[in-house]
Amino acid sequence: MPHTRDGRKGSAGTMAVSEHYIESRNGREPVMRTVLTAMLVAAALPAYAQRPPNLSGHWVMRAESLPPRLTDTAAARLDSARADSIARPPARGGTRRGVIGDSAAGRPGNSTPRRFGPSPAERFQIGRLLGMAQAVPSFTLAQSDTAIVVTNEDGFSYTLHLDGRWRPMVTGSDTLRARARWQDGVLVAEYEPKGGGKLTERYHLADSRVFLRLEVTVDHKGLMRPVWQPRIYRKVTDTPSPT
């Protein structure tokens, strides 16, 4: 005769219910335990799905993906900005990106000369940003739960903290600020040097986990639009190289 977990007997044609089990002619089933297990699994799935990928390893740029120098791309962009500003000056009293000068210069009858395109100081700052953004042939990433240590092939190393907070970073004789965070499984690192502008890096790990897509964006008010460049790296070691 079927029996419940606490030993109480039920009739052959009825279903007896205990606190933890449901008993029937087909045998007993741990219903409460099954429900609790399902709840725990459901709660764990979102946390697992949101766990960031592991980018650790030594990455080498694929020869076929070697990009052109960013300075060449930006030089054309700067010349385009100057030509566009001269051809299509802003509306009366207005300014727009790539145009330097106060709005009074656009008023009828105002003889103040207008300067189009980025100033020499801005061109220098853009060149500085482009220098920071130049592609490196290889680098090593050592990742923990709170930070990623980046080491370029020339030995230059720096740490990106993954809490999204801006922190000072020393690069040679310069100091800039940087921050890093995860966005939908993509590592986003941002750098802002003194003098304006921003360099953004986005690290996408491919499904195969063998290739890494690095998208670099340089933005500055002296550019008509940001300079963007993708790069592809291949993992050659699963663990970071000793430093």
C-alpha cells in the first residue's frame, strides 16, 4: 500500500499529500524539492548569462587585417572638415562642429574674420589622440574579476579597473584619465588626455574565442565625425605570457 514520507498510509484509490511529497499510484515524487531546484536554476541562469567573457591571453594581429595608419585617415578627415566648413558656413548666428569662432562673426555686416576648421592647437591634440590609437602588432591581457592588465609588445603595461570609474593613468610624462566597464559582454575602455578629445576601445570576443575584434574610435570637436577603425587579433596562447 502506498505511504507518505511521514509514514501515514493512504487508501489505494486516493492521493495522499505530505509536506514534501505527493503520493499516487505511480509512486512518490519529490515535488517541493523539484520546485526549489527549478527556482535555484532559474535564478542562477541570468547571473551565468551576464558573466563577462575571459579575454586573457596573448593576442597577435592578423597580417591580412593590418589597418592603414590612422594619421592618414584623419588628415583626409581634417581637410574634408575645412573644405566643408568653407563651402557650407553655418547659419546666421550659429556654429557647428568643425567650425571655430564666435557666433558674432556670422552676423551681417560684421567684419571679424572667421576661422574654419580646427585650430593648430586642436590639430596637435588630434595628432596626439591618433598617436595613442595606433595599432600594436600584439598585446597580452591578464583578466581578473575586477581589473584587466594590458601589456603591449614593447613592454608598456597598464591596468584597467572594471568598475566604470574614471581614474588617472600615467603614460610616460603624461597623465590622462581612463575608465573601463563591460557592456553586453563587450569590454569598453575610454581614455581622455588633457587638452580634449577621447579615445574609445571596444573588445569583442568572437564565438570561437580564438579571435578578438578591437574597434578603436577617436573623437574630437575638431573632427567633422569620429575616426573609427576595426582590427582583428588571434589568440596564440591561452594564458598570459610572463611579464
